[in-house]
Amino acid sequence: VQLVESGGGLVQPGGSLRLSCAASGFAFSTYIMSWYRQAPGKVRELVARITSAGGSTIYIESMKGRFTISRDNAKNTVYLQMNSLKREDTAVYYCNAANQVYTRQYWGQGTQVTVSS
């Protein structure tokens, strides 16, 4: 099983980034996919989640309207489009896959996002 995140980097406040997470080794289209983040000295927090068919999404309140999660089950990839980035969005962003009853979960290695001028 592999979850490989990419797309992180340094961006100025107000800028945009698109994170990708390429999955392999499990039945991607049946898994709930999520993005989490962890800032230095803080606990890991959920950013956004999308159901297996992509029909439903949830976001943490502070990210609504700025972040968009999507998935392409044909490419086994989940995305996180991040717009209007703020300094407080600086964190390591992790991709997570969970089965429908959350008895099995996988994590990616994380990708650093730094918002700074």
C-alpha cells in the first residue's frame, strides 16, 4: 500500500497550491479519502474528507470556501486545491485512506506547505 503526496512547497499569502495523493495497493474507489495537516507543536487535524464515490465532502469551517477536495477514481488520486492561503495554513499535509467502517487506515508520508512572504 502506498499513498504518495506531492504538490507542496513555498507560497506567498493569498496564493494557491494543489496537492495530489496517488494511491496504490488497495481498492481506492471503495475508500473514504481525507486530507489532514499538522503544524509545528500542534495536533494533527482533519482538513477535508470525500466519500468513496465523491458524492459528499466535508471541510473544517476555517477552510470552507478556500479549499476543495476532489478525487479521480480512474487515476487512484485525490486532490486538495488550496486557494487564498494564509500563514496559518503552514503545516505538513497528509493523505489518509479509510475503509467504510474505519477498521483499516493508511497514511501518506506528508508534504510540506509553507505560506510566507
